[in-house]
Amino acid sequence: MKRFHRGCGRLCLLAILLAALILFLRVNVLADTNSKHAILLDARSGQVLAQKRASERVPPASLTKMMTALLAVEAVPDLDEPVTLPEEIFPALYGADASMAGFAPGETVTVRDLLYGAILPSGAECCEALARRVSGSEEAFVALMNQKARELGMKNTHFANPTGLTALEHYSSAADLAVLLREALHNETFRTVFTTAHYTSMATAQHPEGLSMTSTLLGRLDGTELENGAILGGKTGYTQAAGLCLASLAQVNGKEYILVTLGAPGDHSTGQTNITDAVQVYRKLEKKK
């Protein structure tokens, strides 16, 4: 009986300590981030460890492309399938000053190339090409995006395009995007793309040596940011309306975490406060082992 009581006592103590840790994280770990909206998840369990205005509807910028890539890998099993980038998609993208991977109008590449182009350099032309390959048109693909969002319980999300360019009915929340990323990371192909730092596409007439791409997150890190872990991958985003955004995956003290931050100050020409926020949060987690 005494052993039973001692065992119960230990379990109660562990439960109290765990609850205290979660409360401490929720109160402190996001308190001084630059980002207006943020959420931190345990990647394995999905438990929310900390959040900051995480349910508010805001522009998600290029974090939208996570949904585009996920739907593409789910719909197209052959990553070596050739796809020609339609010439008609380019004028609008150039006019909107959309971020591009660098493929040319009419260039034929693989689905794999388009996936890496969408996630690493945030290529809008890759997203538009994938949308048309999967659904035949941007409009049909957007309907698929919103259907998937409903299936995942993303209650504060509505998509209007596959790229994240600002539109009136294009919004999401930090919490919803964290749900999306956690779901997407269960897909082995998506996870591989998401955690890749550098990639070179197949050789084409337009790019005889292939098109070299670098992750807009991992290309800015040197691997020494964390002493007992690493930032494994991520997707950045920016529009004037959205501010600097980031969805990232990190391993800290042997556990994986998902962090989504939205609305950090700055732009492409300034310090990347979305990335400094992520490094700061993950360093705080290191100290709580």
C-alpha cells in the first residue's frame, strides 16, 4: 500500500511539474517576439505550448504555398512527371511583383522541380503550374484548397489563390497554419522538401545546368543557432499587408516543435525579424530542458 501511495505521489508530482512547464511556456516563450501573431506546438502530439493572438484572421502571405504543395504531393504520385509552365500565368505574377523561382514561360520541368521551387525560393510560378496540373484551373484548385482547410478544421482560413498574394478573401491564422504544417509534415515527400536547404532542378533548354534554389529560411542560417538542436526547415512569407511570416520545424533537446509567426515588422530589405523570432523562441526552449 505504501508503494502504491508513493507511486501515485510521483505521478502527481510529474503532472504538476508538466502543467507548470506548459503554463510557464505559455506565459513567457512568446512574450517578447516581434511578430504580432504566433503559436508553438509539440510537433508529435499537436499540443499547444504557447500562443499569441493565434486565432486572429490575417493575411498568410507565402505560407499559403504549404497548402499548395501538400495538395500537389497528395494528387500527383509521380514526381518525375513533366509539367510545362503556362506562358499566360507570368504577366500577372510579374505585375504583382510576386516572388519567383526563376523558371521561364513555356519551360518544361518535373513536378518535383515545381515542389522545391514553390517551397525553397517561394516561386509563385511553380504554385500556379501545380494548381493547373492538379485541378485544371486556378479556380478549381482554390476550391480544393478550401475543401482541405475545412477537412483539417482550419476555421479561420479562406484561400483565394495558390500563391498567397494579397486578396480580400484570402486569410488564415497562426493556429490554422500550424495545423496545416503538422498535417503536411506527415507526408514524407512534403517533409523532405520542407527540410531541404539547396536543390537544383533538371536540365532544360532554358537552364542547361538546372536551376539552383536555396531555402529562404535555411539559406540565412549557419547551423550554429542552437546548442542542443537545429532548425530543420521552414517556409517564409512576406507581403506589405502580412508583414514577415514564418512557419518552421525545429528539433530542440530531442523533441520536435512547430512554430508559426505572422506579422513581424520589416520587409525583404531589412533584418528578418521573423527568423530572429524563431531562433529566440527555440533558444528559450533549449533552456527549459
